Amino acid sequence: MLYHLDFSVTYAADMKQNDLFTIWAEEAGVALGAKEAGAVVDLWKVAGERRVIAILNLDGPDTLDQILMDLPIMQKMGQHVEVKVSALRRYEDFAADVKERLDR
């Protein structure tokens, strides 16, 4: 199942930027490893914002929750990370369903 994840990251006023970068560097290593393993289809960093967009290919919602709970950035500063998740459907499958309904 494909998922679109949109991560927005803030950090506490008393956190130094270098501390954020240390956590983000660890997170990047995990994310790129998951991409090499095939769980992450692709990743994008939104220019000028502390946002990352990810497309994941997973077995289902339980696996997604487990991965999110284990991410370094979630474990270390999860209260400052907002994740918006959308389940994705292949457009070709949707188009086939629409066509089938027109043909009834």
C-alpha cells in the first residue's frame, strides 16, 4: 500500500539549531536506508521549509505506525513533528473503476 507523508518539523526555543541538525542527520541516514531497502519510494525536502515529503510502500497501516514510532526524529522530538498521512491509490486503478461504472 502506498502512503504520502508530509512531515513538518519545528523545534523548541531552547534547542540549538546544531542539535536539530544532529537529529536530522540521524533521521536522514535511516530514511535513506529505508529507501535503499524499498520501503521508501522517494523523498523530497521542501526548499526553504523544515518539511519533508515521503512516498512509502508498506504492507499496511500497522507497519506505517510502527515505522513512525521508531523514527529517530519522532523518538527525540516527536512533539515538534507533525505528520500528515494520505493513503494513495494508483490512478490507473481509479480510472478503470470509473470506466467500469460508465459501462454499466
